[in-house]
Amino acid sequence: MDQTPETTVAPTKKPFMPPRWFVYTAWKFHRAYFRVTGGRRGLWPPQPGKWGTMRLSVPGRKSGKVRRVILGYYEDGPNYVTLAMNGWGYPEPAWWLNLQAHPEGTLELKDRTLAVRGRASTGEERERLWATWRDYNREFDAYSALRPRETAVVVLEPVGMAA
């Protein structure tokens, strides 16, 4: 797929990206930190000007086994918005492929757990949600330009309380 411009503002320079091994190690550390603390640390709610973190659980598209990932997010009304970006790397993240195959999942926040249904935003909704992400980081569009495809803006809609 060709690169789709995410914005009309051209990035002025290529942003700093740590090596993939560093990004991967940081992910592993964050997940381990969450597990070692029994889930007491590693998730936080969004604050003004700062996104939060959540843990999404979805069945694997091939195995059916529950897979978990910690993601950045912000709230948009009752919904939770994240990006299918894989650390700005090329491949689509596995959790996003799994969610497309099985849209129902469980979302763990700092203070509650919810059943959710995931979908990609489109059109004007996507533009509005993308602009909010841009507000969190002035280099957001430059980072998105590192990917050869459009980054999905994923909306997780609550469908009821999980056990």
C-alpha cells in the first residue's frame, strides 16, 4: 500500500527513533513490570496533555489463545482510542490483526475492567481522533511518516462490564 499522508503539514525532519531491539526490550520490561507488581503498576489513566496506558486482551486469530498487550490510549466520550502502530515499525501489530479477526476483547484500566468491541475509525471520525493524538506530540506526523502505510486509529467501544 502506498504511503498515505496523515496530515497536510509536512514534517520538517526525521524524528529520532531508537533501534528496534530497544523498543522491543522496553515493551518486554513494561509487561514484566506489570506482572511483577501484580497489576498494581504499569497502567495509568490519561491526564491533560498526556495519554494513558491500558491492557487489551483478545483471542489470537489462529490459536484462539488469549493474547495481551499494553497500549497507549486516550478517552473519547465512552470510548478508548489507541493506534495500531507497532512502535512506528513496518508490520501491523499482532494485537490489531487479532482484533480484526475477533473484535470482542477485554480492556484493563487502572481502576476497572471492561468488555469492548474494537474497530478502525474512518473518515471524519478518524481525522478528528488523529488530530487529538497529534496534540499529545508535536512530532506525531513525522513519526507516522516512518510507516509505509496508514496507521489505523482504533476505537474500543465498551459493550458491558467484564467479570
